[in-house]
Amino acid sequence: MHELTIIQQITVAILPILFALSLHEFAHGWTASKLGDPTAKLLGRVTINPFKHIDPIGTVILPILLLALGGFIFGWAKPIPITWQNLRRPKRDIAIVALAGPVANLLMAIIWIGIAKLGSLMIPQISNIGYLLFFMGQTGLIINVIIMVLNLLPLPSLDGSRVLMGILPTKVSAFYSHLEPYGLFIFLALLLLPPHPPGLLGYLISPLIKFFITVLANPFGL
């Protein structure tokens, strides 16, 4: 295998980034519709079409910029609107809706590692396509695992916080929800605090990311 240039890294990352973020949001909307909230469906957001979910900055510019700079990759798509009052059992169902996003990323990571394996098998015969599929699959695996692990953190506004609120007793959950306006500041503080790189946040979740990548890649011999 050979090293990729920055341009090549960006090229093989475009599709994995688009689908990792977009299908994450689709999973939220689809699950909410199944649990009684049609808001996302009525707005045309329960679709696998990435262009319905793209946020120009969070889905395209920021991830590609961070990739080019060699930093910690993260981003976002347009959030799926959820009217929690429509859910049949709001406290339980909002946790299920939140968990659907990371589960979608886990499934995509498995698909991408399969694509990487296919690419590795094709390299001896069709090297150009083989290398493209291998590196795109490898990138898709890494990006989806990062997004999955990041979103499962119990930080306010991330999916993990909503899962936690669905588990906690009602009074504790209500108190915890009051931290949500400060979630972005907590996230940025963890991202910017030393050690650099990748910040305290990256330092804390890197072992989990490496664990999931290893567990997923080993059965494929990669």
C-alpha cells in the first residue's frame, strides 16, 4: 500500500463523510416516524439523499479542512427536527431515536470495511479501482467509528446525553437537560484543552475509537 496525498485523502473522504453524517440523521428521522412523530417525514427529511441533510459548513467545509490539516475529524449535518410530544412514550422513545444515529454509523462502518476488503482483493488485478475502494473503505470505517463514539458521549446535545436522559429518573433527567445550552461550550473546551493534538476530547475517546476499529477490521483480516 502507498501513502495518499492531501488531495487524494480528500477525494476518498467525500462520500464517506456525506453518508456518515446524512444517514446518521436519516436514522433519527426514520426511527422517530416509527415511534409516532411524523415531523421529519412531513419535511422530506426521512430520505437517504445526502443533499437533504447537508450543512455546507458542518458536512463539507469543516471535515475536509480538518482532514487537510491532519486534525481531529468531526462535523455535523442539518439536525433532524423531532417533536418529542408526538412520540408514544416520550422519555423512552427519545432515547431510542437518539441511539438510532450511532447504530447507523456502526452499520455503515461494517459496510465500509467490507468495501475496503473488496478493494484489497482487487488490487493485484485492477490496482487503480482496488486502491480507490480500499482507501475509501478504510476512511469510511474510521469516520463512522469517530462519529459513533463521539455521539455516544453523554455531553448535552449529543445523542449520548439523550440516551442517558431516557435512562435517568425523571427529576435527575430534567436537571441534566438544563445543561444543554452549555453543551457546545463544554464540547469546545474539551476539544481545545491540552494535550494537543488532539485535545483532551480526542485524547479521552481515542482508545475507544481504536478499539472499535480493531474489532471491526480484524474479522476481515485488515
